[in-house]
Amino acid sequence: MKKVKSKNNFNIKSGYIMLLTAIIFMMVSIVIIFGISTPIIKQIFASRDIWNAKQSYYLSEAGIEDVMYRLKDGAMSAKVGPTEDLILDGYSVITQITGSLNGKTITALSDQNGYKKTIEAKVIQGSGTSFNYGILAGNGGSVITGGSSVIGNIYSNGDILGGSGVHITGSAIAASSAKVFGNEGNYFFIGSTSTDMAWASDVSHTSLIGNLYCLSGTNNAGEKTCDTSKGIPDTMPMPISEADIDQWKTEAIVGGTHNGNLIVGWDGDIIGPIKITGNLTVSGGGTLMVTGTIWVQGNIILTGGGKIKISPTLGSNSVVIVADGYVKVDGGGQFEGSGTIGSYPVVVSTSICPNKTPCTTNSAAISISGGAGAVVLNAPFGKVSINGGSGARSVCGDSIYISGGGIVTYEAGLASLSFSSGPSGSWVISGWKELEN
């Protein structure tokens, strides 16, 4: 009898073959998928790592830039501490600031998901206008008598001579062969912390809290002897150059010219920028509101309760007032900023008084008696005289005399003034790099 194949057996065998083919196809597909996906997954993880590293790097840069912004802003620079924290998108960066008076090192560290990045920036004072001392005297030196005081540091290219009862709360530094000298038998008080110093070729008749650096010295309180390790200080240039002054004069001219004398009385006035070909006098309790750079070709006289004030609209900006003649403040005359921290009138006299005959009517390029206020005074070619309980925030001059209880109170914001225009004291980046972690 002839055998006939079952159709069911045929179907079963066909099903096995299809299943086996499907399994083989699936295995081949999985191999192909894994072959393709593995480098993709690796690339995803690598991209994630790169992204985290970049985020950490940019966060560190943001920390540096945040501190730089605040250093450049006159109203905020005084509030920058040794450590600053910045948080962005839930991640933080720690920025540390170290350095001396004229330079700083800013280091920012960010750690995002274990990816640490450290950026270091070095900054120095720019070539613009910055005031780093309570007093900066030129070759004419400085004389401080009559119970006067300097709340801050003093640097002089000439002698620093102090009378009885005089106190400098910071350091006193006299360059080159100049000396720091008190009256014999009456100590000249210097310093208020252990980090302050007296530093000069010769330091004598002082009562010092801090370090004494000199080549020679006698009769210092506590029988302190000279530490000769630092040698003698270098001379210090004036913070305002002739190029700065010329630029400010150019800016003043842009605002127009007032021919002749300008007298401001009780009703006050608003000016700036402007050039005045004669004298500027503010008296009678009047207030002159300043909105820009002023150039006075004559003298500036502030008396009788008169006031020169920066307009509140200028915020933290400072304003320069340049006089080719002398500046005289008495009778309660006052200078004021805008009311915002970091704003100061900067009064500059290019006069050589009292060095030549044009000075017969005034004994100094800038003389303050019974007034002044929150102002920066600068006479790069002449003398600055402060007496009778008068005060200023910083004083620069070829020679400086303070007597009769005069006070100079330095404020930290003066190290980075911002002006509404023109050259500005600020910080310049001298180095920027990533550090190894």
C-alpha cells in the first residue's frame, strides 16, 4: 500500500523553519543593533561628560567675570570680600580674591557632577585714574601738624614730617632718600594694626604699631630698630596724567562755553559739561548741580555755605572739575557726590602755586579751610593746604600741608572710580588661565 505524506507534518516542518529563520534574523539584528548602538551610547556618555566639564568651566568663568564686574563698579568694589559665591541653575562656584593694593589674583572653582574646573585671573590697576592712598605727595613731600590725622595710608616722594598728636591710621611710606620724621621729644603716631608699617630711608621720632622698615632711625618709641630687608621704596607717579587732564578739557568743550566769570548764588544752577573762560564762584548758600565735566580757565571759589554737588542722575559716577587757576574753599563750602556710593567730585588744579608770582593772591593751588567734604583733591604741580577742621577723601599734590585738625578720610571705592565719560580708574586683566585640579 502506498504511503501518503501528512499535510500536517509538512506544516509543522515549515513552521520550524520559519521560527528558526526568525530567530536567526533576530540574533543578527541584535548583533547589528548592538554594533551600531554601542558607539552611539559611548558618544552620548562622552558628550555628557564634555557638557558637564564645559558647564563647570563656564561657571568658573562666570565667577571670575562676576567679581571683575564688581571690582570695576565704584559702588560695589568696596563690598567685594576675600570669598564670593555664585549660584547658577542649582550649581555653585566659589571665587577667592587675594592680592595687594595694586594687584589681585582671582581664583574660581566649580564642581559640577564631579567635574572640577578652576580658572585663575590676575588683574592690575589700569592706566586710568585710581586713588589708592589717603595722601599721595610728590617731591615736595607732606607736613602734618596741629593734631591733624589721616585715616588711611600716606605715600610720599618727599619727606613725611609729623607734629605732636598727629596720627596716620595706616602706613607711612617715603620714597627714595626721603624720611619719615616726627618732632624730637613728641612722637608722630603711625599705624593701628600689626600689618601697618613705616618705611623710608630714615624713620625717626615715631610711635609705630606695625613694622619698621628703614636703613637708619633714632628715638622711635619702644626702642624699635630698623628692619633693612626691604631697602628703600620707589617713587610713585601721580594718579592723574597731563593726558587725562587734556582729555577732560576736550570733553568739557563739547558741552559749550561760558565766556567770563560764572557766579552762582542762593538760587543755584545746573551745568556740565562746560568750559568757563573766567572764574567760577559758588556762595550765598547756593548749590551748583554738576552734570558733566567742567573746565575753569580761572579760579574756583567755594564760600559762604556754597555747595558743588554731582547730579543724582549720574548714579555712582564721579565728575571731574578742572581749574587752570587755584581752588579755594572756606566758610563752610562743600563738595558732594550724587548720593550714590562711589560718586565723588574730583577737583584738579593745574596751578603751580605757591611756586611762582601768579600765586600772590593764594598760597596754594588748592586751599581748604573750614569745609570741603566728600571730595578728591589733586594738584599735581602745586601745593594742597588743608586746615581748620576741614576734610577730604583723598589728597594728591606736589606738596601737601595739613594743620589745625584737618582730616583726610580715605574710602576704598576711590581705588576704582568710574566717570560719566573719559579715563576711568579700573582693573585690567594681566593673566587668565585654567589650572589643573
